[in-house]
Amino acid sequence: MRLYICSLVSSALVAGLAYAASAQQAIPEPSESEMKSSFGQFVSQLESKPAAQIQFVAFEKRSCKPASIQRYHCSFTYSTNVPADSFSIILPRGSLSGMFFADDDGHLKFEMVIG
């Protein structure tokens, strides 16, 4: 009986650890196209222009480093086709860095890091 209880407790612990580990699986490093898409969605939420009006004429991934198993700190350069006076928050071209992470639905999101 004692052996059965120990075996049951051990199995429960192993199952619990396996579940916890699977919930925190590392996301893969984002590709340049994934970063561009995620940053485009971020910009369209900041600006009053529809996302279709903000076209990137250049986007280049510079570097990505894991910040945690769920986040990457990446830097990139971008350039849009929108005149400078059309933007209210960001510049029409520049170099930025920030966090890329998967949301609850698994979609890649961008979060700007200042400082």
C-alpha cells in the first residue's frame, strides 16, 4: 500500500512538472517578415491612419536576443511611404528596438522599449 501511494505521488509530481514545462515553451526567434507585420499592427494602433495606408518600403531586422523564454528583444530599421507630416507618434523612418512576444492567441506582438 505504501509503495502504491509513493508511486501515485511521484506520478502526480512528474505530470505536474511536465504540464508546467509545456506551458512555458520557448517561442522561436521572430523572422524579419513576422517582425514587420507585428510592427505594422503596432503602428496602425498608434496612428489615426488605417494599416493599409502605412506601407513599409524598407524593413530590416538587425538583431534579436532572448529576453525570456516568451520574449525576444530585437532591433530593426524601417522606412515608410508616408510623408513625415502625416505621422503624429513615430517618424516615417528610423531605427527602433523592442520586445516581440506571442499573445494569448499565439500572434506575434510588438512592444516598444524606451530607455
